[in-house]
Amino acid sequence: MNDSTPLLLKALNKEKLDIPPIWYMRQAGRYMPEYRVVRSKFKNFLDMCKNPEVCCELALQPINAFNLDAAILFSDILTIPDAFGLGVEFIENEGPVFNNPIESIDDINNLIPFDPDSLSYVYEAVTNIKDALPKNIPLIGFCGSPWTLAAYSIEGRSSKDFNKTINFIKKYKDESHFFLSRLSDACFLYLRKQVQAGVDVIQIFDSWANILNNQELNELSFNYIKSLIFALKNDPITANIPIILFARDPKCNSDALIETSADCISLYWSMNDFCLESAKGLTALQGNLNPKILLESKEIIKKEVHEILKKFKDFPGYIFNLGHGLTPDINPEMVKYLTEIVREY
Ligand code: 1CP
């Protein structure tokens, strides 16, 4: 890769760099006052996501505020269940609520076919963001993992343990696998459209990997992520697009993550036993500062950041990020400080 290649793409190509590229999960969001101004104009969060001009403005806010090395599409992982007709709404202080969740075998068998064109508002947002971004800043597109999307769709809302979902899957095993494969196919078509519209990188969010035991994780989540990555790598449109996989606190060893064939593994903040040696040359790594550290003093932030940078200093292909998303209680000043000390190190 040449000198003008963006840092993020160099790192995803497993190059060792002096200064890592920096971006943050949930870099656009409620912790930013300028986000809250725009958000206050919409009652329903998804209505805001359906407005490509607004998505463009929101995706650029953190780039302008912190001079980051990548932008992420402003949207949500729940656009796919919404396109399947499950009626996704975001309720103040409650999060997502589904008006038509998956409650029976019939609900799965009667699902309407996924039409990727019904999410054209997302691809329009991608085009707008790409047009507005400086040419050297790549844009990350994304989707939820099939398992994480299934969990919301069956539970009908967020949950700590997704018990209803786990019971449903145990009771209706074959149908649940059929649903997971439908979601997987939808993710593929959706990501391919995002790439056609201009995204440079893809991130898959397996945000509810944490509630599965090792065997369930392979059977219900990683199997489908693997086939999704295989499909993307074997399609001429998406073959050269690097794929980052974020799994929240997965109950598995380093090899299981590497074997998904993702180009980069985004480490959850508690994953400090991940084996760097076995990942070398096979995947890039991203992470993994605990976002809660940003609620501490500058001294503590600096100490924690230096520990992480020291650990990944010689790793070929490292991206600085958090171990999960920025939360609404974080002060944007600390995000600015964080970015500065990573670049100064
Ligand atoms: O009212 C508001 O302002 C809504 C807050 C919000 C925002 C800013 C939600 C609701 N989604 C988003 C944007 C979003 N979501 C982005 C783009 C912004 C960016 O990253 O800069 C992305 C990539 C997501 C992805 C997403 N949505 C994930 C995966 C990441 C993760 O945190 O693990 C998940 C799990 C969701 C579901 C979701 N959307 C919104 C909420 C509150 C939730 C979580 C609900 C829960 O706790 O289960």
C-alpha cells in the first residue's frame, strides 16, 4: 500500500504502523451536544435514520470534532428486522421495542422476503457521507450479526439474558436455524448494497455473543458469521472489502475468533487474555480501552491508554478503539484528550 493509503486500510492490511488509526464505536451519539440538538427534532430514532441528509450530518460530527481516522455510517443494526416487517420502534429510556416480534413457527414461515432495496435510505446515507468526507477518511458500513438480530427479533426488546429467545430456540431448533440463515442472507445483500454505495470497510456487530455458552456460540452465532464472511469474500463486489468482527465478551478462545476469517477482530474491553501471537499475520486487531475509563481523571486515562499502546506496539495491524461503545455519560472533552494522547505516544 502506498503513502496516500488511509491509515485504517493499512492497519487492516496488517501493516505495522508508528501511529495507529483511531476511531470509536458509537462515536456519533448522545454524548455529543451537537448530536442531541439534531436528535431533539425527531420523536422516533428510526425516523432520523431514514433521513439520509441527517445521517450524513451525524456521521461527520465526530470527524469534525476529533479529527478521527474513520467515519462510521450513521444508522442502526435494527434496520434489517424493520425491513422484515417486525415493526421496530425506539422508546425513550427503554430502547428498541418490536411491534411484531417472532413468537411462533408461523411467524418464521410467513416472513416476507427481505428486499434490500427497501433499505435504500441507508445506501443514500452512505453516498452522502462519502461525498461529504475528506477523500483520505474511509467509511465503515455495518450490520448486526445474524444471532444478535435474531435475539432482538425473538425477544421483541432488549434484555439482560434474552431468556425468551434461548427458550424459543431450544423449543424450535430447525425453524430458528432457518430464521438465522434468512437473516444471514439479508445481511449479505444489505452489506453488498452498502459497498456498492461506497463503504470502504465492513464491521459486523455480534453485540449479544456474551449470553451464549461456547457450544451455542459456535452453533448459533459464529457458524452464520463464517458463512456471511465467506459469501462476502466470494462475491466480486465485496471480495476486497476488509471485514471487522466485534463480539461482545465471547465465551471462546482466540482461535475461534480468528477462524471466522474476519480481517480484523475488535476486542471487547475485558478480553485481555486474547493471544496476540496466534493472531499475528492472520488478522488485524482493534481495541480495547474500557469506555468507563473515560469517566476517570486524565492521569488514569493516560496510564490505561499507555498500557494498551505498549501491548500492541509491535503487532502488525493495530487500530486504536474502545472495547465497546461510547456511552451518553462520557464528556466529549475526554474523547478529544484520548485521541491526542494516542497520537502523541
Ligand atoms: O435515542 C437515541 O439517540 C438513540 C441512540 C442510538 C444511536 C446513536 C441508537 C439506539 N443507535 C444509535 C446509532 C448506532 N447504532 C450506530 C451508528 C453511530 C456510531 O456508531 O457512531 C451503530 C454502529 C449502532 C449499532 C448498534 N445498535 C448496536 C451494535 C453496537 C453495540 O453497541 O453493541 C446495537 C446493539 C444497537 C441496538 C441499539 N440501538 C439503539 C440502542 C439504544 C440500542 C441498544 C439497545 C440495547 O441495549 O439492547
